[in-house]
Amino acid sequence: MTELIKQQRNEGVLTLTLDRPDKLNALNNSLYTQLADQLLAADEDADVGVIVITGGTTCFTSGNDLADFLEHPPTHLDSPAFRLMNVVIHLQTPLIAAVSGAAIGIGTTLLLHCDQVLVTRNAKLRVPFVNLGLCPEFGASLLLPRLIGHARAARLLLWGDSLDGAAAVACGLANELFDDGQQCLDAAQNLARRLLALPQDSLRQTRQLLKQASLPELQATIRQENLLFIERLKTPEAQTALTALLNRSTEKHSPRGKP
């Protein structure tokens, strides 16, 4: 299997970098599986104190790989994308996201589960589920309104509006803003090292307390979203919207004059 994630260890900090630059780090089933496996392994590794997730200095992720998504859609609650969600919400290790450029779909909903989110000015956060005939996932229908308020969440989830980095920080979806991707990555590493300097048992217990009260409700919401998501994928409006988007993307990247 082709490795789609780069690992870098620096003392107790594990940095996972999505590595499909030719696909703008689009997530296919292989990448979902590798990311879930590496997060699980990191969570069980006593030498890993903090995880940083990034797409590098240019693009976090353009969302689902549409060709793979249409050919191998999630059909059950153990599908690779849904398994990743389950791994993330049960993660015991602090998770920091460094976001440059696009963070589309699950690229944005993943951020709702991170302990800190750092973004660049040119970041583009968007959850166009309704636009594609789908429904929210990863607990976004529960967490987004709580985090940024109902009206702002509705603009994102119903209208499919996007946020740049400054807007994401202003509404509380991200924590810090940077001019470029390298500054963002460096700051994420600095934050991670600050956590490593703290008493680790106290850190993890406090993190657990922050999350445990809402976990049962979050699990129930994600399950409901995922079941609806599976059904929505079968509908003509979703199939039409996804196929049209895939065709536009294919045409955009085809050599001029060729199909």
C-alpha cells in the first residue's frame, strides 16, 4: 500500500502530514485507513505526548477524493471514514491542527475535535454537504452551533458558505492566525512542546474531563449523521451533484483540447 502520510517525530511530538499533493490531499479510503491506524498507534505509544496533523504549507485537504468516493462509498458504520471519526473522538493524546489553504468537508469537521486549530490567512474552511445533496458528518450538526452559534453554523451548513483564516479565528473555529504555512507549522510545534513540558497525567485527565460530558451525545449524533449520510448518498440528487462536481474537476485538470 502506498504511504499517504508522512511521519515526523521530534522528541514527544508526532507530526502527521497528509501527502497526496497531486490530489490536494484528498481523502480516499486508503488515506482514511492509514490515518486511523497511525492515530491509534500514536495513542498507544508512551513516547508520543502530542500529535500535530497538517497537510503541509499549501493545502490541508480538499475533502473526499470524489472518484474513490463514488466508486467505494461508505455503506456501513465501519467504513474507513467512519472508523477514523471513531478513533478521533476517543483519542487520549492532545491533537493540534495546522491548516494552510483549503480544508473542505471533513477537512473542516475534523477541526472540531482538535484541541487547538492554527490557520493561515489564505485558509478556506467549507462544509458543502447540502450543496452536494448530503448531510453533515463528524458531529458537525451538534458541535458547530455550540462552537460558533446557530446563525453562523447555518450559514456554513445550509448555505455552504466558506470562511477564510481570519473569519475562522474571529468566530472561534480556529485559535490563531498566521501569514504563511511555515509560520503556522512552527507555531503548532511550539504549542506542542509547551504541552510536553506540563505534568502529563494531569494534562490527559484534564483533557478527558473537557470531553467526557459531551461524548455520549456526540457519539449518538455521529451515528445518526452517518446513517443518514449513507442513505443520502443513494439519492439521485446526491449522485447527480457529486458526479457533476467530479466532471468539472476532471475537465479543469484535463489538457486543453482533450477530453
